[in-house]
Amino acid sequence: MECPYCENPDSRVVETRESMKENVTRRRRECTGCEDRFTTYERVESPSLRVVKRDGSKEKFKPGKIRAGIERSCKKRPITADQIDDIVADLESTIKERGVNTINSSDIGDLVIERLKEIDEVAYIRYASIYNSFEDLDSFEEEVKTLRTED
């Protein structure tokens, strides 16, 4: 580790502290050249999550894209921004708990639908109509019937 004072490339670790809350390691170092002390922080870089789209292409996981889809389905519904934030946060933590580097967009859609169904049936139907690509009125009606029988 290069000293920030004299740019000497050698230093020794004097003290190490682990922070479980932030998943960071704090190291107190001493330069072997000028003997000044400085602090460094280390954190594990987690691999970026990739989403496998329906056509097989992959893209970086973007929570904002999920939020935008949820907001469209919740437009003019009695759903608060905090509730939408909670859905997105829960979704992210659920995916991270799985410990995977890739996830299918259909799995993400299933998780969103599951949460919207609990919060607001109209928002759920709106999201499902896009996500499930309803071809005609019959498939839309079938989904509404399924929703009513579950209540």
C-alpha cells in the first residue's frame, strides 16, 4: 500500500478492525519510510448482477427500471412512494440472498407480481397484463377470474 505522504510503496499493518454492519475492513497502517500512519478501508466488491431477458440477451440489473414499471402499474392508485420503495428493496434483498450472478427477467416479474398482488389488485392486473403479454380479452378475463377465486 503506497504511503499518501511520501509515496513509499511499503507499509505495515498496525491495527485491523472488522465492521460487519458495513462489511468493511479498516486497517491502520504505518509507512516503513517516513513512519507516518494512515488508514485504509477494504470492502469486498460483489459481482454485478445480470438479468437474462426473454430473448436470451443479458443486461446489468437496474433497480430503477423495475421501479419505473411498478410506478406505471400503480399510477392513480392509493399506493405510496414508500410502498414502491419497499417492493424494490425487498426484491433486491431477495435476489441477493439467492447468491446468484444472473437471474431471469421472468423471476423478477414473478417477485414483483407477488408483492403487487398483496398491495393492490388493480396494480397487480396492470403489471400482469404487460408481464404476461395478454394476447386478447379472454386471457385478461381469465387472470381476473383467478384473482377473484383466490380471495
